[in-house]
Amino acid sequence: MARPLTGGLRFTRGRWWASVPDKAAASGRHYESFLAEDDARAWLTQAVAAAQAGRPLPDAERFRTRKRAERPKLTKPAAAKLQPDVASVAKAWMDAAYEDLRRGGPDRAERVRRIIDGYLVPWFAPRTTTVADVTYYMAHDWLLHLVGREHTTKTRSVPATPAVAASAGSDRGTEELTLAEVARLSGMSLPTVRRRWRDGELPGAYRNPKGHVRVPHAALDAVRNKRHTPTGLSQRYVADALWVLRRILGFARANGLAQAGFDPTESLDAPTPDLAAARTRRPTRQPRPLTLPECARIAAHLQPVHQIVFWLQRIMGLRISEAFGVLLGDVIELGDTALLAAQGQGGRSFNVRDDQGMIVAVPYKQTMKTAAGSRMLVVPAKMLELIHLSIDAFHADPATGHIDPADRLVPGIHETNRSGQQGYVHAFEDATIAEGLATADLGFRVSSHLLRKSLATDLAWQEGIEDTVRRRFMGHRAGDDVFGRIYTRLSQL
């Protein structure tokens, strides 16, 4: 008697597998998989009956009540198409780096924007159609232009737009130009042309009802004839402009607007302006620190409020904004000595982002110029006496002696907690002139920042102080390794 025909059912690999004998199959059995056990058993019952009767096996798809969910196809968002011209690429990079990613702070973003709008776009935009048209000599001549040293070869980076070149030589005495067009045709920077307009040096220039400045074409001669005025930017500023250009070119490569390896700025370095073209005079003598007796002579001309800032810079090595940013609560008394926490900036208006990411202007900023700027300093005894005198004179309540830790150590002259740097800087300059220690007398730049440099020099030549301690006291990184950048945050006590 023949063995009755039976089906098979088993669970493996996350599915239910039903099978019945099938001579046509290579394995001798016909298999179907199901996600639900009930679906597999329902198909198996009818499949066994069909096989016994010699009929075709039922369609398994009709029994699959539970099916695997299909993954939705991922569609990549369409990338915003960038315009390839220099101005559009520069703006796109600015938006991506300083608006979206918020590289640096608002003040740094404004400096970069001035470089782009005032120097980079006015030079490269008329000379190129796309950012890939920038050449080595175009960037080379741009650097020379920034330091006020025009190259004698005029054919290496001429404007690519015929209309611009033609307009420079045509007689259009009655046509009106924008400030940007005046800058382009005269070969000067846009900020310089704006300054000429504000100083009344563009004959016939006026502001139309829409608020746009219009300049008669004939006023170009007035701009060109005053080229003897020093126009060369400092090497430091030109180096910053070159950094911006390289970032924009890298952004263009990353977005497929220039081929891989495209870098027309390779081997370029920021030059120094010639002495006759430099906006700021180079020192005629070797800079040196201001000695403590010289500082005492200068301080004698300052009012008490400004003397506090003066000695915070010379003795504690604070930057000017750090000195104006010291709060009473930042002075930590420890008996015979005290600590000073440098952790804020004040004395002027700072652009910062609020909790919603909006840019707002504040008179006090709770962050430092750099991450290494936050530090804890030991206050010398004489400096502590001056701080105590300042607190008693300007901050302590006459009746109770109470002080508010949130008050600024440097009091405001006209408004509470609104002391300003500008008045201090002018008073410092007048004091140096009175004592014969000004820039013209010493042959090198004398500013309030020289007080901080003087302390740094004293620490550098003082034996027995580790280099790490010197750097941290001045608010600089202790080193480039992870220990110096991350773990060394406080000055050694």
C-alpha cells in the first residue's frame, strides 16, 4: 500500500516554509515561504489536496495576507544650483560658513564680508566669467594691488568684459556711475571710494531719492589724480584676504565649479607694502617694552578710572576688552592674595547671537577672544591694593559697604556699567605725547596693546617661569598637542 502524500512546514530565517512533493522540482519538493504561520498552513492544506488529485498547485500569492513592508526609496534632495561667477560663489560660501555653520562670531563674519565686498569681488568679477577663470597672475596682481604696488604689465589680468574696458577710455562726461563702478574703473577699492565720497572728494556726487549714490563720470579724474595717497594695506590684512580667496576657491572645487586640484593661489604669499604706499608707517626703531617707571609717568596723566584699565593691562596682561570686562565677582579674595578670573569682555558694543540665533549688539560679552583667553590669574599685592581702592571709591555702599558682584570693576563715567574704550584710548595717546613716549617720539607704534606686550616681554626674560605658565598667563595656548589645547586651561598658582 502506497504511503499517503504529506506536506512539510518549518520556520527558518524569519519565514514559514511550506512544501509538498513535486517530481518536476530539482529537489523533489516545491517550497513556498510565508511571513504568517496561518497563511502557510492554509496554502499547505490546499496544496496537498491538489497534489493528491493531480491538479496544479494553488497560487501562493493569494494566501499571503501579511506582506513585508517595502522600504521607501530614498530620494536625494536636489542640490541648490550655484551660479559659477565669483560674486555668487563668494556669497554662497559666506552664507554656508558664517550663516549656516556660524564659523567664528558676527564680528569676524563682518570682517570677511568687508574683504569680499570691498576688495575681492571688485577685482575678480570684472576679469572673469566663472570662478574657474581665475588665474595665477590674476591673483598675483591682486595682492600687489592690495599693497598699493601696481604691476607694470597690464595685460596679465585685464577685465574680461569688453564693455568695462571700453568704458574706461570712452568720453562719457554726462553719465552717472555707482560707487562700485567708480572703484572698478579707477582700480581702487570700494571702501576707499566710499571714503572719498564721504570726504567730499567726488565732485558732483549725490544720493538719489532711492538712497543710491550717483557719481558723474567726470569725477573719475578727481579719483585718479589723488593716487599719491597711501593705499597699501598691511601684510596681515592682505594675508587674511588671501585666506578668504583660498576658502572660496576650495568651496568652488567642492561644488564642482572647478576641477580637482584647481588652485591659482599656489605658492602665493602676502607681500608687504612699500614704505611710500603703506597706510601705516613701519617702525623706524626696534620696538621695546615700556618700563614700569615710564608707565608710572604715563599713568600720572590719566584719571583714576582709566588708571585701573592701564594697570590691568600692564600688570595683569589683559587685553583692552578683557580689562573693561572684569566684574567685581571676578576678583576672588584669598586672604593676603587674590585671584582674577578673566572670562568676559566689555568697553564697547559686541555683536553676538542670542538664544534664537539672531545677531544682537550687547555692551558685555561673556566669552573671550579665543578659547584660551579664559584664565585664572594671581593678583600681585600692589595691584590688589589698587583694586580695593577702586571698589571702595566707586562700588561700595557708603552706609552698608555692600557691593554688587555683577558691577564692572572699571566704572562708567557717564553711565553705570557703560565705560568705553574710546575715551581711554584717546586719554592714553594724550598721556604718551605729554611724556614724550608717543609713536613719533619712540619710532614704533605705541598703543595700549603695548602694555600687554611689555608684560609678555618681562615674563619671557624672567628666569624660573615655565613656558607653559607664560603662555597661559597671557591667555595663549600652552601648546598644540591635546594636553595644551584641552587640558591646560588654568594658570599655575
